[in-house]
Amino acid sequence: MVVRSGPLGQGGKWGKGLGAVVLLSSALMLQAPVGLAQAVQPSAPYAQAVAVAAAEDAVIAEYYAARDYATLWTGAEDAARRAALLSALDGAAAHGLPVARYDAAALRAGFAAAVTEGDRGRLEVRMTRAFLDFASDVATGVLVPEEADAGIHREVTRLDPKRLLAQVEGGDPAALLRALPPDAPEYARLMKEKLALEAKVAVGGWGAPVPAGSLGPGDTGPAVVALRDRLVAMGYLRASATAQYDTAIQSAVQRFQIDHGLAADGRADEDTLAEINIAPQDRLKSVVVAMERLRWMHDVVRGDRHIWVNLPDFSAKIVDHGKVTFQTRSVIGKNVPDQRSPEFSDEMDHLVINPSWGVPRSIIVKEYLPLLQRNPNAVSHLQVIDRNGRVVPRGAVNFAAYSARSFPFGLRQPPSDGNALGKVKFMFPNQYNIYLHDTPAKELFDHEVRAYSHGCIRLADPFDFAYALLAAQSDDPRGLFHGHLDSDRETTVKLEVKLPVHLVYFTAWPTAKGDMTYRRDVYGRDGRIFEALTEAGVVLSAVQG
């Protein structure tokens, strides 16, 4: 979209349209009594047009009525404010927003075509609606998260339209508009990646897909050439004429694998080639969704020190002042409707060493009750407990007499080497009953895609994770932890300072150095979000057709 040089209404560039209206307003200003200061007395046709056009929006209607229908955008004195808004709207596509919702070109055409005061009144309201819609979308997102996917639990605080109108009226409009997008450094990097991908698509993308099932060192032929050319186009390899899978290609494949969460062995196996063959158009969708996700988190305080669990990355990190100071592999929920790990933010306030496992109700009635009804001695590692937490002898319970709804007991696994939670769990109490914990099933961490739990996050290195947390409040975090661990008793250790925890889902994420990383959409959430964005009017020219 072309940006007009210089604000509208300056230097006689109005043309035939609204210029006549502005001249009329200026004449009215000259004829107005001194008590009106420099405000333009609105004409009856203009005021009536504004009132009618704004009638469906109480905020806009009240705003103009309260200021006696004075102009915000269409008066001669509004040139700087008008130019700032139109310039910001010109950049809406760069944010992956529904451009047609506040179409700058259509607004400019409206100015050119406006002749009467009624035209001006209707255009005034269109500008205000475009401003409020754009401000809300670019700052807090286009979608309602839970409507896009039920597993996303983020209550987005929308901007107050009354405050926005007051700010744009009384402050620096250009500065206000610049400050609306998220100030997270990753947002700017994602915008940069979006522009780079669009430029790559415009010149043909990364070339033809690699026609092979698997390639490795020593292989030769056309498929290796296709791999070489695609790696060159992606920026992982310098241009060369080789047709052999040499050490340079192996190193390039290894770097690609690191950036895409794959086993970095330098072999282009089936999974690696599947990722290499993904088109830039599809990577662009991931970037646009990531930008929307960051807009949902505009008012989420990450914390100078926080825990960042990126679900499709299968990792949990401790971040201190923007730098990752600890990282471990994770297992997340299975990709089934009631076991996918949710997305939300909370605060960790304690850890439990030698934890017992209170089996969630959903697991009891779906998985264990049927086993107990067939065999009362099944799952013997679990205790039957009443509502007061007392152990009930199995012989005293007729499991067959109960249904999933009426079963009145709980199940608990006491602390042990085989406890489902392992030796430690990290708690940030929440309504979803999600936490981080150890696990005896260490073999699962050897898998590349690690979606096996009932929703909680299992950690590959829970002891080291605990040491890192306790180091903030103890000179001997290892000794503190093992002192409780060796007691074999269930012990709660409070964190002296609560630690923000963010369970997020980014399939496109820039590193601190600005390099892009991509992950697989393991739950299909990004696909659903992009579909919802498309329905809302987001159109990416690079992915049309």
C-alpha cells in the first residue's frame, strides 16, 4: 500500500472533495464569537450525520455529543492527527491484521469524494471507528483466545476506547500509535521475519521440495542438489556446485535441525526433510499467529526472573533478565482433547519433595475405576482414600456398586521411587490442576516429540531445576534439597519470592540474537488460530491461491 507523502489537508492537496468542506468550516470559524476560542462550530448537517453514523456505538456517540460534535479527524486543524492515523493504518498489513477492517485507502478515497457537511460527518465517524478497531487489534489481538482454541486460557485486557479517544485528542497521536503494538523484543523480530518471508515468497520461495525420503553423508545425485539449493535459499549454506552430501551440507543440515527442534545428527532423515520441505508460505502463517499470541500477552508481566514453558518446543526454561540461565527437556500432555496441556500464566510459590500423587478425578473414573470394578486388587500401588484423606481398606469398598458420577473415593500414590510424580513437584496452584514434576519414566525424554502426559509438565532434570530455583534463597540449594529428599517424608518448601510461570505455545520464536526457530504444531492450535484470523479478515498476499 502506497503511503502518501505529507499529511492530508496541507499545501492545498485536498483536491476537489473535502477541501470545500474545510473551507466552509474555516469560514464558520472566522464568523464565530470570541467565546468559542478556536473551535469550529459544527454545522447542523455535519452534527446530524455524526450522530446518525455513531448511533450504533454508544462510546463513539457519547464522545462526540460530549464535545459538541467538534472534529477529531476531518477539520483543517486535525491534519497531523489524521496523517498519523492513516500512516499507521498503512502499516496494518505488516502486523498481520485484517486490513479491510480499517482500510486506509478507502478512507483516503472518502476524503477525496466528500463534498457536503454530511459526507464529512460520516467520514469523521469512519475514521474514529478505524482508529479504535486498529488500536484494539494491534495492541491486544484480533481474536478472543478461548474462542480460537479452548486450551488457551488468557484473559486479555482490552484497551478502554474512552481513554484511547482522550489520548489521541490531547496527546501526540503519532507517539500513541507507535506505542500500541507489544513492546516485547520478540514482536519486532517476528515482524522482521514476516517481511523477509514475504520477500522470499515474492521471488519464488526456497525452490523445489527435496524429492527424497532420506539423505545422508556420501549420497550424491539430483536429490542432494535439490537439498543443497534449498539450504542455500534458506541461508544455511553458501552457494556451491557440489552434488555430494559433503561435510558442508551435513553442517548446514545440523544447524537447520537445531533451529527446528530436531535431533541434530546432520542426517536429512524423513522428519528433517519434511521440515525442510515446508514452504515459506506456511512458515509465514506460524509467524503471524505468533504475533497474535504476543498481542494477547500485552499486559502479562513476564518477570525479571520467570519460568518459560514452550509446549511445542518440549522445554522448560528459567529466564533471568532476558537470558536463559537453565533449560531442560519436558514432556507435555497427549494430543487428545482432555489431556492437551493448557496455555496460561501463574505464579510458582512452592515445591513438594517426596510428593504423594493425588490421582485426578478424570483419571480415576476413566482409567482406574473400570479396572477396580473388574479386580478390586488392581493398581495396588494406589491407596483408596475417603473425603477426609483417610486410607480405606479395599475390602471395605464394593467398587461395582458405583458409577463414574457416584464414586465417592479418591486414589493416592504415597511417596516412593515409582511415584508418578517422581521425587519432586513444582506448584503454581491453578484451576487446571497443572504443575511441573519429576517422573520415573525417564525413557520418554529420548523421544523427539514428547506428548505423553495427562496435561502436567514432566521435567528431564527436576533436581537441577530445583537447585536453580532454591539458589535464589539458599547458599547451599543442593544441600537444602537433599536434606528433605533423604528424609523420605513429603515436605513442602516455600519459595521466598513467587516466580511467574508462563505456559505458552509458539511454533515460531526468535532467539535473543534474532535468529528464527520453528517447531511443529503438535496440537494443531496454530492451524486453528490462523483459520480464525482468516475468518476475521486477515489476508496474507503471500499465501493466497
